[in-house]
Amino acid sequence: MTPPTAGDSSTRTMPCFWPARTVQVSQIFSSGNDVAVQVPSFNGYTYQLQITASLTPTNWVDSSPSQGGTGGVLTFTDSGGGTNNPSRFYRIHVTEP
């Protein structure tokens, strides 16, 4: 998946200043039926995209394989997440080295 071009209304960009164990999503976008979530990473940490259909109660489950931090941006893909059936909430679980 490639991110949409600048100015595309489906792109959300946020500044990212945080401790290594805390993550802010830098970009989220849809591509067909899929949703891609991008996060900056730190070397040595492991990142896992998790989803839940409800925040009350929550039942977070892993959505895609975990990825090791590279010091760059990681992209996670939620296959079928763009269908919004059921609705989904996202978070990134970070494991320290």
C-alpha cells in the first residue's frame, strides 16, 4: 500500500514527540477495503497493531504480525478494515527490549 498524496482528505498527520514506550499514530489511510496505520519506531522495540470493535467493553486483538522497530516508520495493514463492518478502533502495543 502507498500513502495517499498530500492534500487527500483521508490522510491524518500528527506531530510525534514521545518516550520510546509511547506511540502516536503518524498517519492512517484507507486503500480499497484495507486500512493502513503508520507509526514511527525505535530500534529494539516491538510494535503490534491491535483492534477492537467496541470501547465498552474492550477486547483488543492482534490485527497483523508484529514488527521490530527500525528507527523509521512502520506500516501495519488491517485487511478489510476499510469496509467499516464492524467498526474498528486501533491501538499500537509496544514491547520494550
